[in-house]
Amino acid sequence: MTRPFRFGVVAPLRTDLPTWRDRVRRIADNGYSTLLMPDFPQMQPAPGPMLATVAALTDLRVGTWVYASPLRPAWLTAWEAHSLSLVTEGRSPRS
């Protein structure tokens, strides 16, 4: 049995927040299944809260494209990932 092919997109915040939220809704409406956020400290908000926003607005699966690991303690990254899994009810790219 084969699984359906899914498409994802990396969507950093490059505009104001309302425009980004509209973009997220369009991404979901256009059939994408997954939205990933990069981690660019001091250039945009942290991925966890942004992905929780995506999960509240859409039914997209969410995840991080990359974490800036040199700038984050490993336990904090693990806690944020766990918290995100809880608030999205398990909608992570691997589930």
C-alpha cells in the first residue's frame, strides 16, 4: 500500500503578521499538507509560537525547518517541540 504524496512549504515571516497569516491560509487552501518555520533568532519570532498559530488557523501539519542549535540549550528545544506536539494534537511532519 502506498501513502499519498504530500507537499510542504517553508514560510518564514517576511511581512507584517496579518499578511503572513493570510499567506498561511492560502497555503492550506492550495492543498499543501505541511508548513515549516525556520529559526532566525532576532530576525523573526520563535518557531514554536508561530507554528502554534498555524495549527490554530489551519489543519496543516507543522514543524521546524531548522533550529539554531548553537543558540538554544538542547533541553529547551526538546521542551518546545514537545509543547508544540501537545498544542497541535500531534500534527507534526513525522506523524
